[in-house]
Amino acid sequence: MTAGHEFSATGEVLTALAEAIKDLDAVVRSFDSPEAKLASICTRVVAAVPGADAAGVTVLRAGSTTTAATTEAFVLAIDAAQYEQQEGPCIDAAVTRTIVRADRTQAAERWPAFARAIELVDVTSFLSAPITAGEEYVGALNLYGHHGHDFDTVDEQALRVYVRAAQSVLSADERAVRAARRVEGYAAAMESRAAIEQAKGALMVTLGVTADTAFDLLLWRSQTTNVKVRDLAEQFVTDLAKLDTAPGAFADELGKLLMTVHQRVLEQ
């Protein structure tokens, strides 16, 4: 390849890479599942690296290795062989945290058991880069090339840049998910607090006790019935809304509700 042709090829890779990275913004803004976002990342990297015919994401989680996303079905067979033999480009990249590039001959030398397992698969070039984004994504982004599509140093550098951008996307997504979970937790806590306050208020007005005593009554029933205070309070408020009795008998009815509210919680 002449210097001019090499420069032109590099320019094409950089242009495709820039477009793929720009598209990653759409991944962040989407409401897709984590798996769908990983699939989008794979699709974009195949478009960005000319030598790539397929891509996949290997994830290490809880002592197991899985393929979280792919662009082609044959990637699953290749990855399965790596997981079974515990060797191969994606395993090395994920464990050593370095980029791994190899052709079929090099693969046979470095990972003989893996190479024998995929003898009938039309893949002759491998390129894997470690990818990490918080606790959710730890593994490797893997590219595979068919016969005649050997990865080179330009492809390696392009993948390195793309992975950095993808990690930013995944990290932002994980932060957003955590924030949403915290908001949901706060909302649930506020709802629970409201139910407890309503139950306390009803006990205070009807029985003529203080706020502390009203809460102690709820806590006592919680401890003696082994039912959470929150669940007791929510059911108690629901029961109160259905109570239809004369004012003079209200205190007695409320007492009965308090003593039996745990039964209705446990029936649910």
C-alpha cells in the first residue's frame, strides 16, 4: 500500500469513527434496555471499523462470562468456545485489560484449544478491547473479521478511541439508572411516611394520645405480629377509609382494626 493510499484509508476510518461516536449520543438519550444499548454500540463499531464483519460484548459478572450483545449469530459460537476453553482474545482482553489483536495463525499459537474449537467458523481476524463502566459493564468489546479482513494498527487505534467514548456512554447510563432508583426510593419512602403519619393522626384523635404514644402503638403491633410498621400503617389507613360506624363506637372499632390489621396485611 502506498503512502497516499494508506493516508486515504486512515482518513476513511477516522471519518467513520467520528460518525459512530457522534451517534452514541442517541444511545444515551434512548429509553432502551441496557442490552439494547450494548447492541447499538456493537452495530456502530462495525460501521466504524472497515475490517469488522461482526461485533459482540463479553461481560464478566458474578464469576460467569456471558455475551451481552452481538451483531451476528456466529459470534455466539465463537464466544461460547472461548468461555468453554477459558482462553481466547475476549478472555485475554477482559482479564488483562489490554487490547488484543490476532489473526488465525496467531490465534492457533496463543489459544490452541479455542482455535481448534472454531476451525469450521469463517473468522480469521480478532480484535478485542477491555470495556468498563461502573459495576454493570466489565468485560470486552470484540470485533471479528471474515477471510480477507485482517485488522491492523489503524483498526486497533480506532477501537481504542471508540471504547473510550462507549464507556462514557455506559457510565452516564448507569448514573442515570442509579439516580432514577434513588428517586423511586425517595418516593416510596415519602408514601410510607405519609401512611404512618395518617395512622398516627387517627390514633391520636380517637384515643386522645400523643404522637409518640400513637407511634408506640403501631410499633408494638409491628413487633408482636412481625409485620413492618409501614405495611401495618398502609393497611390501617385503608381500613379506616372503609369504616362506617357511629361516633360513639368509633374508638372501639378503631381498636379492633389496630389489633387485627396485621391479618389483612398477611392475607395479601
